[in-house]
Amino acid sequence: MSACSNFLFRGFLLSVFATLIPAAASYAHHSFAPYDIRNPIEISGVAEDFVFRRPHPMLTLLDGEGVEWKIEVPTQFWGRAGLAQDAIKPGDELRVLVHPARNGDPEAALGGFELNGTYHSIHEEVGQRSGNEAADAIERGESLESVLERFANPE
């Protein structure tokens, strides 16, 4: 193989890997199994912090009872809703629709939120196969620990 051909082949391989790495990173997220996707709840409170980072932005919300909630935001759905990365600011009063943690911790995945009288739907209906299969298993009586172990990663 000539030096020119070798250089072109290496360039081709580099472009293939450069394309695959972001795709792999976007898939490398966890399952919705830890969250009760079939029984969302509403929480009203004040945003303490909103950090937009990958793989998941995080909203910290202090509810009316003084409980600090850590609410994970699905990045791809945030973008599809057309929201700016700084749409939520500390001090904002919010009403959020969330999928709460199955273990009872004040953690959740965001379904949507109301800010200044406008509701923004983010991810109200979770279609992820592993999240739904986990919900089915728990409804059949399988232990939470067993379900979370089996569905630790998405399909």
C-alpha cells in the first residue's frame, strides 16, 4: 500500500470512529427501571439548582415540606421541547410532573414542568422497553432489588 493510500485509509478509519463515538455516548444511558414510570406525581417547589450537563441535566427542587428532590432530566427530550439550557434558574417556582424513584428516595425523572403559567412537556410517557418490562415485573410481585439488578442498563 502506498503512503498516500495508507494516509487515506487512516483518514477513513478516523472518520468512522469519530462518527461512532458520539452515537455510543448517546446510547450509554441507564434504564428508567429505578423510576415508577406508570405512577407520576406532581411536586411544587422552588428550583435550588439546575445544571445542564451530559449525560443528564439535574434539577434540584425544594418542595413545600422542605424535601430536596434530585430530578434527572432526559437530555434528548429537553432538546426536542425546544428549551434553552438555562430555561430553569435558581429561585424559579415550579410545578413538576415526575416519575418518582421506586425506592422512596427523593429522586425522580422529569416528565414535565410548569414555569410562569406555561407547561412544558418533556417526557411524560416513557416508552423504553426496559423501563416498561421492569414496571411489569414489579406489578407481578418481583422484588425491587431483583428488578433493578436485571434492568440496570437499557435494552
